Amino acid sequence: MTGPLVVLGDALLDRDVHGDVERFTPDAPAPVLEESGAVDRPGGAALAAALAARDGDEVCLITALGDDPAGRRLTALLTDCGVRVLAAPASATPEKIRLRTHGQTLLRLDRQCAQPEIGELPPEAEAALAAAEAVLVSDYGRGLTSIAEVRRWLAVAAAERPVVWDPHPRGASPVPGLRLVTPNERELPPDTDGGSSPADGGPLAQLTRRAVGARQEWRAAAVCVTRAADGALLVDGRGVPLAIPAPAHVDGDACGAGDRLAATATRVLAAGGLASEAAHEAVRAATAFVATGAATTWDTAPPPSETGGLVLDITAARRMVDRVRAAGGQVVATGGCFDLLHAGHVATLQAARGFGDCLIVCLNSDDGVRALKGPDRPVVGEADRARVLAALSCVDAVVLFDEPTPIEVLTALRPDVWVKGGDYSGDELPENEHLARWGGQTVVVPYLDGHSTTRLINLAGRIS
């Protein structure tokens, strides 16, 4: 982007307090959390701004903050991220505190989350909006987007550049002329033209009708309804909605996934992308964000891989492993070239996933495949091989490696089970010795007879 990305909306201070629970209080059936640490991070519009800055964008946040410890801490966190903060004075800064143990939230405590009194925005705010390449409105229902002057600024911006609005049930209605609005299903206006009888269609038809009605009511170019694990639904006036599935099913902490989605969509639109391209890339980014720990790793996680979905580097994969183990789960890994994915591969992957709670595929890079198979391989490049694998429901993540064997990756991840497909004995596998060092187990599962990449290549050659 040639100009800054401006995020306008309600900023929060989020805090995760971690600890162990080993007993309950004697006077009530309430767990006692023995605190072992706490992490502060930006929340709300501040998280969207921090994520955009992490993507490498120049970012300015227009918000309202109290002159209190939470406001000062939030400003410091944003400054560390490289975000320029333009804040109106507010009566208080909201805080959301989660008490967590082993990856699970026990309780959330909200402080100062009622609508505050908001003073005048700094004069630089209007100029920042005028200079923006794109604008993201992150409304958390605290009154900033209801201010008449702010709405006038946003209406002017929407006529000149991409403006994305991430709404809130208690927030203001989006201004007319927006390039994209990103509600979830709960944030859509009700379906006034139909009901829930069979004659009105199934859930998807009813959701489409609500999205079309919202687009008309908000006078927006497009509406992208986020559907959590089901991806998103885009309506843009072309008559037929665009259903965008998530690249893989992901379980885990979804805190901040909407901010990740909206920030990514804004970035794609700022670069000249279509609403369909923005929605597709945003769903992939949000899925990868949840897979790697969501907002709990906002400060350390790299931007989503261009190969999309759940294609991770070692650092992100280790975070996934840590999260699974914190919940008491077993980590399984397998590896291979997976060139021209076929039924035999799928059978091996499905069998491998059955040995634990998380399956990570160690995938040979293109250079690695050439070294193993010869100069004419792979037939399919590493980016496409990784995306196809990541789309399988039995695969939780894909990690590329260049070495002749995945020993370096395995040493970093230390899986509980390493699965190989084929006719092997334990002493034929160089990985077996390494697994034993941390108590891991090597397992061999049989291939399906008559299925191989070489056979497919030869068959394709005869047909051509």
C-alpha cells in the first residue's frame, strides 16, 4: 500500500491469566486458579490494528482511551507494534480478562465495558482518514461510530477509497457506500421477507436472504457473512452468493478471528482486489490464525502463509503442538512427497489421524522431491501439494522441509506417534531411533494395493 491503513473503532485491553486448578473452594463449587502468569495484548480495534501492522502495513488507529492504567498499557503495546495512535479522551478504557488453564477459559471478567463518555477526537484524525489507502471500522459497540462527526468522515472516505466495516450487535449501523461489511450471522438484520418454514428454503437460503437484505439496508457494495468453521458467504449484487468454505476444520481458541479476517480483507481491497478475492483470502487467514492459537499469539505469530490454510512454519507448528498437549492430547506426525495425491495417501492419512488428537504432515519440498525422485518430479509443486493436504479433514497442519529426512522437523515437534505408510520394519526407518529419544512411537500402516503416484503418472502418459 502507498498510504496508511486506518483502523477506526473501539480499543480494548485484553489479558489472559494462566494457571493450574487443583482444588475447589470450600464454600462453593468454584475452581481455584493458582496464577502462574499473565499476558496483556491489544483487543477489539486495537487487535485489528496490531495484526495489520504485523502484516507490514503502515497503520494508524483512531479510537478513544481513558487516562488510566489500562489505556496507558494499551498505548504502549500498540506503539511497540508500530501503530500510530490517535485517541479521543474517554472516561475509561475497557478490559477483558480471561482466567485460563491448560488452554481452556474458566471465566471472563469484563471491566469498564459500558459505553464511556467520549471527548473530541484529535484534529489529526480527519487528516489521517483523508490520507488513508483503506479504512477498517472495527465497531465494538462503545459509541465511537455513533458520533456524527465520525460518521461524516467515514461517509466521505467510503466515496473515495475501500472502507470495510466490522459491525457489532450493539454498535451503529454502517454508513452507506461501503466496499465490504463483515458481520457474523448474529450481527445480520432479521429476515423480514421469510420465515423458517420448509417453503422458505433451508438454513443457507435463509442466510442468503438475510445477507441480501442487509446489503440493501446498509447500501454496501458487498456483505461477507462470517460463519466460523463453515467459512463465509459473500453477496455482492450478482444474484448468486459465493460460498467460501474454510480450508480445513479447526478446533481451538477463536478469540480475535473476526479481527484477523477483517484486517486481511481490508488489505486485499487496498491492493485493488475484488470483494470475492478479499473474502477468500480473509477466510484462509482467519483459519490459519485460529490454528496457531488465535489472539493468544498475536505478538509472535507470523503472517498467514501464502499457501493458505494450515501450512505452517516450525514455530507455528510448535505452538499447535503445545496447545494440543496442554489439553492432554496426543500429537501424531507423518511425512512424504504426496505428489499427485491419491486414495492410498488418503487411507494412510486417515489411519494416522486415528492414533491421536492432531496430525501434522511433514511434506518434502520441491527440491527435496527432486533429490529423491529425479529431475522430472514433482509433478505438482509444493504450494499446491500443501494446500491439497491442508484441505483434508484428517490433516491439522502441514510443514515443509528441505532435508533428505524429516528428522530435523521431528526433533523440533517431538510427536508422540510417527506414522509411515508401506512395508517397513523398524530398523529400516532412520526416524525410529530419534523417536525413541523422547519416548515417541513409530507405527507402520499398510498402503492400499494398486495405488501409487508412479502408476498415475504412467497411466496419464499412456492417455496423452
